[in-house]
Amino acid sequence: MSIDPADFAARLRAEQNAPDREERLRRERTARRRKTLLGAGAGVLALGGLGVWLADATGKRPANEPYAPRMLAEHLWPDAWPATTNIPFRGSPAAAWEPSSHGIRIPQAKAVAGLTLQEVHTSLWLVKDFLVATNISSRTLAGAKPVEALDLLAPGDPVRRQLEAAYTDPGSGREPLRFVTRFDPDEVRSPEQELIRTDGTMTYEAAPSGELLVRADYTFVHALVKTSGAKEINDHGYEVSRVIVHRQLDVLVRNGKLHPQTHSAAIVNDDCTAPADGFIHPLFHDDLKKADKWATVDPYAEKNRVAAAPPGACVRPTRT
């Protein structure tokens, strides 16, 4: 079976003028794509060739071949094609997650071991505020010192000292990324807070010392575009690269301050060949060529969520 370009173009034009036929055309396009492009091994190259033909036939050349804006509805694109600002979480489980800090859900507070309901509730919110300040705050993401997070940590706490040192010493390399999510604002940006998705759990119990021990386990997915030179994939859609950050934190709450006990981080889609300058450097679609020989990691697979990709690890991410 082969694609008849004239027939395909005619169907696209008909779809524009007959919205009631959208569902039938969607089914036909899906079947055509599976049987012809994938089944025949043509894949992206064949579709790209058709994109060139359509551009010549319609007089409008796509901004970036082979992602012709009128060839297929974007939600039907193969997973190998980059996501755009139109559907930034296409092909990702994060599409169903809560935006920004809404995904950091506070469990119902109950009085435990001498701690009142209000004390437990306040302690849980302190942990949430710390996670927001280190992973969602727009200032922190753009590289600023996470002052709010530092203020939540007890004076003299080892983690606080490490963070202070990481932001003071220019030779600290990737050390800040152990605790904080940050990007070089000259390289990438998050167009809006809605382009962060969050999911995870928070639990708590009374520690033997009588204080509250809170366990937080959250994944943050950031959709980013290049600050300059962003590639326009289709009409009004710029290429998006997704970075997945998974953090686990056990923290004691004492006198209104946080004392982290254990912490671990995994960052997927961080270019290991980039300078160790304290920033995450996302790989975009064109960058994946240099990652061909790196180990492949699915950041959403449970077995890979912790310690599979420490900051700067050479891994080739899927679904990013």
C-alpha cells in the first residue's frame, strides 16, 4: 500500500471545510499512518517527504520538516517527534498530573504522639513550602539562590550549610542540583507555571524523639523552550524539551524548622557533556544524536525513579 499525495492533500482540505468529518478522517489517518508509515518502515522520513510535497502543493512550507503543520493532528504524532508548546506533555504520563504546586498534596493531618492536629498540619505545609521553593519557584528555576528554602532549614543544619556553600563556591559543579532544580536562564525557560507537572506522595509519623518525621516522594516534570532560537515546529508551536526531576526526602520538623535526614535525587534529560555549572542542561530533539550510545532510561518506570540518573548522568531519556 502506498500514499497517494493528491488524495491525502484533498482529504486535509476537505477536513478544514467539513469539521463534522473530523472523527472519520482521524481514524483513516491513524490507520494510514500505522499501515503505511510504520508498517512499511517509512517512518518519519516518508512522512517528511510527504510534508515537502504538501508544502510545494499548497504553497506553504512547514517551519521545520518533517513536522508539517497540516499533515496530522498533533495529538496523533509519533512519540519520536518532539512535543511543542501547543501540547507540551504529549506522550507523557505527566499530561494527567496536577500543574505546579497543586500536585504536592498534603495528607490529612491527625494528632500523633503528643503533637496536636494543628502542629502536624503546620509541619506538613513547611515541607511542601520547601519543595515548592526548591523545585517550582520561578526565581529558583531561573538560577536565583533559594532564600525561602534556606530560611525553612534550621540554622547550622548540614543541608543548609551544603546549600549555602554550593551557591557561594563557583567551583561547586553540580552540587546545587542535589537539592534544587535550576536552569540557565540564558539557555532555556519555562514559558509559564502551567508547564510544570507534579505527582507524588507525602506521609508522616512520630519519630522516636517525639518530633514529626515527614517522608516526601515527588516527581516534577518541566516543559522548557530555548530562550533564543526556539524551533517553531508548527503553527504557533515551539519545540519543548521535558526534564524529569524525582526527589525523595525524609525530614524532621523541630520548632518550626526542617532537619533533612535523608535525601536522593534523579534527574533525567540532563546533558552530561554540558559544563558542570550548577544548572540542568536539557537535551532537545536535535541533541539526541549524541546520546545514541548512552543507556536508555524511562523516567516514569518505578524501578528507575530513584538514583537511576543522578545530576549529570549520561542517560538517553524516553518520553521526554
